[in-house]
Amino acid sequence: MTAKIYLNVPYAEKDSAKSIGACWDAKIKKWYFEGPIEAFSKFGKWIAEGREQTLIIFENFCIIEALRMCFRCNKKTRVIGFGVWDHSWLIDEDNGTYSIKDFEDYPEMEDDIHLAWTEDENNVPPLLLSYLKSKYNVKTGHSNVAGKCFANHCDHCGVIQGNNYLFSEMGSPLSTETPVEEELIERMKQLKIYNVYTDTALPLNWDITYCSNDWAYVAYGNKPFEHLILPGTEDMFTSYSEMFKI
């Protein structure tokens, strides 16, 4: 599989990046590489920017919407998470080299959606963040468990809806974590799943929760999934420059 990925190359390192295959995009004034995904590791320091591991998504991701009962006002409120389809991990090996963990090597997971989130809104591409804040009650707030964090808040009373519950615990309306098949099927049928398409690979600092039941999003979710065109984009495939408002 091949893909295009943009790089954060300091001016002083441009010749080094060019020498191993990076190209210059004069329109948005950034370096990029287009080629086999396994070759992304050569450009690791300009993708990871100091992170120990970096999620790289390809072609599309999802917004997963559910309803939950707010623990304070006892009214149903919308909560969302991200859903990740085809992806790889860029791993910093701690010795100046990088490796790619490619989920094409795990065919049993290749067609699954995996629940994801980040507790720092700066990790959400600006165009996507603007859309989410206009559509949902998501913002940076304060949790007694996590402290300052990007999180869902109740549509009615405004109280924060804990990330730990929504993304880490069994029973969350967004999660596939349950030992009871009937409960899993009913939960998945209540979801709304929206696909967002991109024209390049996106390196993201998001956390993924993997579960053996993740196949259920596709099997029982609201198919066909709606193709979401983000405001301000020219077509269904959001460009890198649009996503990051360059």
C-alpha cells in the first residue's frame, strides 16, 4: 500500500529530507513523501516530532455518535468519539530509528473500526475541531479524574461526561466492550457513524481502544454510513491544507 504524508521538516534539514525522497509542495510550502507505507519510517523524526508512537490513518476516519443518560440531570445527551479504520503506528525505537507497525499484517482487524479519542484538543486537526465544536458540546473542561481534558459535555446541563467511562470502561454507549451479544447488537444499532474522507495519510496523536468485538461497528452500525463533508471543503476528500487550515 502506498500513501502520501506531509512532513514537518525544519529549513536546516531540508536537504537531508530531500536526499531520501521527500518532495516540496510549493502551494502549501511543506515537504511530503509519497510511496510505500513501510518507507514512512525513514521520515520518522519529521512525522513523530518527539512522540514515542504516532497514529497514522489512511483514507478515512469516523465520528461515532451515541446517546447516554447524563449522571447529573438524568437527560439523554449526545456523546461522540472517533473511529479509526485502516491505520498504522509509527514507533520510536529510542535509538534514533523508527519502525512501522502496519495493521495490514493483522487481516482479522483490517476491516474493523476502532474507538479513539484524545484528551488534548490541540491534537485534533483545526477544521475537524471547528466542526465538532459547532455540532456537539465538546470542549476542554476539568475532570476530577483526568484534570484538564478535551471531553464531551452534557447538551442540557453542561456537566463533563468522563473520558475514562466513555473510552475505557465496559458499558460505555460508544464501546463494543460487553460479554453479552444481545447487548452489543442493541448498542451498535443505536449509534450514528459518519465517515470523513481524506486525500492524504494523517499523523495524529490519538489513543485507540482495541476490543475483540470491534467488528460489530460495521456489522450492526447504521449502514450505509453517512459520508460527512466538512464545512469549507471542496469535495468529499478533505485535503491536508483544508484539514489543517493552511
